[in-house]
Amino acid sequence: LKETPSDAEVVSHQLLTRGGYIRKLTAGIYDYLPLAYRVIRKIEAIIREELDRAGAQEILLPTVQPAEIWRESGRWQQYGPELLRMKDRKGGEFCLGPTHEEVIVDLVRRDVRSWRQLPINLYQIQGKFRDEIRPRAGLMRGREFIMKDAYSFDVSESAALESYDLMYQAYNAIFQRCGLDFRPVEADTGSIGGSRSHEFQVLAESGEDAIVSCSHCDYAANVEQAELLAQPSASHDNQSSLERAHTPMKKSIEEVSTYLKRAVTDCVKTLVLIADESPVIALVRGDHEVNEIKVKKRLAAQMIRMATEEEIEHLGLVSGFIGPYEVSDSAQEARWLIDHTLKGTTDLVVGANRSDEHFIGLSLQRDCPQLTEYVDIRMAADGDPCPRCGSNLRSFKGIEVGHIFYLGTKYSEAMKCTVLDETGRDTPMVMGCYGIGVTRVMAAAIEQNHDRFGIIWPHSIAPFELHILSLQSNVDEVVDCAESLYQGAQERRIE
């Protein structure tokens, strides 16, 4: 195609469409043409070679999954609207598989009974479906996609972590062989669950994930997961007196700091969240962002969201002017979390819980002694100290192409997937889960490898090694020469 499609926002979507690799069937669902499928098969071949080398075995599981096993794991409702649910003609409930933890556990629990059969690592390469509310960016956020998912089963935590490390090494080898510049980063476990997790992020400006990486050691993490060290407390000398200031229609941190001629770092950002239907009030420095995932983990909550205007009013607070001083009785009963960056700080600007008013000169320790829960609840940012070595963190944009999880016994306990251990005791198997977005790898490779003329494929996944162009197909000598070159390449096994 000579023209870029109007709905193609990112480079990979534009070039894959213009180059005749993909065609859109409907929102988030694509046909893969011969060139694209050659790339996909090469990525799959690399995956198979490395996983087979790591001791995994390939299987193929059903795409349509019964609701019963999802109810066993507790995810039928928990997974959310991305799970495409449906009924058959008899009224039985099913879903289109977005992932296969339940199916693989059901398979293994029926056939594996002894610890002597472990470890087992099973993988498949298959189409998945997730009903994304806003599919975008072509193959990077589609509804139907090709994915490799693998699942390891072990008799103990130590053995399961060995399986995890084997897959970590295999993933590094896979993405290196695919010719990608990537980082394995510590990450949140999300709806999959578990306690240990790494994302494999391809570095690209078009990436929708923010990651930080240490400039001196090998620490890297998603900004939502990155640990942040507690900073030294500020001095309490020469504290200002607390004063009320009129701030008409000034709600945002930027508006308030400009109007009061105070630094953004002197302001406190206060957000009201709802965690499992209970109010939580989070405070961070004005130049920082609240990390909802850290708050959720701190509270051991299942769900977390921003409070509505009505819920804020019900607490006796005023949206845009919320602060920790002089709050209503109902707000005092809420859980207050203060980022440890604010511990010991003085001379702060906070909302006064009245329209068009703020307090200036607030000292948290002096004026709000009831607030004692100082924790890490903010997003990491460029220049923050590394939690491992103390050097500065650098920020990057990344495209997630792989994700590995240590699941523990989350699914095996819920679904009674057990084996007899060496002592003859029935024990739940310890699991790991490992995914690679095959079609996303293809898109990410383009986001990282292109110029104004088009795609520059890494050699290992290019659809062809050699392209012979016969520009004068009406001239016999040209046609004969092109055919001769083609036959010679074929004999030498050049694609």
C-alpha cells in the first residue's frame, strides 16, 4: 500500500499493513499474510528450540474452556470483562481462553500422582483472546493474538524456583536470538497471581510501559514495581506557622504552586482511593505519582480504584482541596498512607478541606501526629536511587514481549492439584507460569528496527534472507538472470 492506513498509530502497525504482512478483519483482530506468517514461524522455531533445550515439552490445549474450572480457581468473576464468556446450546457456560492456568492444572491433576513424575514443564503456542475495551497499536494491543504459554510443576518451592531460573535463562536466550535490545525487569503479578515476576521489555520510544534501570548494577523494574528507598528526614528547625491561604479555583498541584509561588516539591498531593469498597487516603509529594499497585499490595486488597466525587463528598472532603489537617470524623476513620518521602517534612502546602483554600506551613509530625503509616507508595522516576546499589535509576519506554511468574500453590491448592511426596504425604504442586506474545515480538522488532524506508528485520526472524527483483519482466535476459539467481539460492538453501 502506498498510503498509511488512517487507524495505524504506531510504526509497526503502519509498516506491517503497508508491506502486505497483515490485514484487519475487525477491531483488534488481524489476518496474517504469507510474509507475516513466515516471521511468526521463525519466532516460534526459536522459542521451541530454547524451551526444548530447557526441558519443556510441547502440547496443545483447547481454546474453549468450561466455566467450572474457572470457578474452581476463583477467577470466573475476578478476571473481569476481558474474559469473553459464552453459552452453548445446552446453556453450559464457557469462555475463550485468554490464558490456560485452569486447563493445564486440570490436565496435570488427573495424570500426575507421584513426586517421581516431577518436575514437569509443558508449553503450547496458540491463539488467545482477550476482550480489550480499546484495542490499539495494531498487534501490540489486540484482542486475538498468538502466544506461547508454559507451566512448570514441582514438588517443592526450591525446585520450583530452579524451574523459574531455567525459564528466565531460556527467555534471555530467545530474545537475544530474535535480535532484540531488551531488559528483564521486576514486575507486578497482576491477575495471574503469584509472588515473583519478571517482564521482558523491548526498549522502544513507542512502548507503553515505563521502566527504570540502574546505571551501575543489573537492577531493572517496571516503575509500578520498583522499590524506593526511604529518604533521610528533613530538619525540623525553623518551622513555619500554619496559615490558611485563599486559592480560588486552584486545584492542581501546578496551579497551586504557581499561585502561591511555592515549589511543586513543597506541595502535597492527596488522593482518595477505594480498596475493596473501603476508603484509603494516600499522600505523596507534589512532583510524585501515587502507585496504586503498591497501595493495593500494602492493603492486601483484591480491587482498587479512584474514588468518585460522591464518595469524596461522603467523607466530608472537597475534591481538589483535600488535605490531612482538620478533617471530618468519617475521613479520620479512613486508612491514611503517607509516602516515606514526606516523613519529617515541614513547611508544606496542603488542601484545607474547604473550597478555594489551602494550608501553608504544615509540618506533618507537628500538625498531624495521628498519621503514622509512612510507606513506599509512589511511582519510581528518573534519577531515583537504586534500591540495590544506590546509584541513579534511568527511565526507559518498553514493550512487554514476555512475562514469567512464580505462582507457588495459588492454583494447585484451589483446584486440588496434588502429588504424594517422598514421605507419602499429599502435597500441592508448586507452579510457575511463563508467557511470550509471539505476534507482539514481531511488532516490537519493527518498533525497534526501522528507518524512513521501512522495516529492518533482525536476520534471525526476517521472512526471507534474499529478495530478487526482476524489474524488466518483458526482457528475456533479465528474466533468465533472475531465475538463475533464484535457482542458485535455492540450491544453497538461501531463503
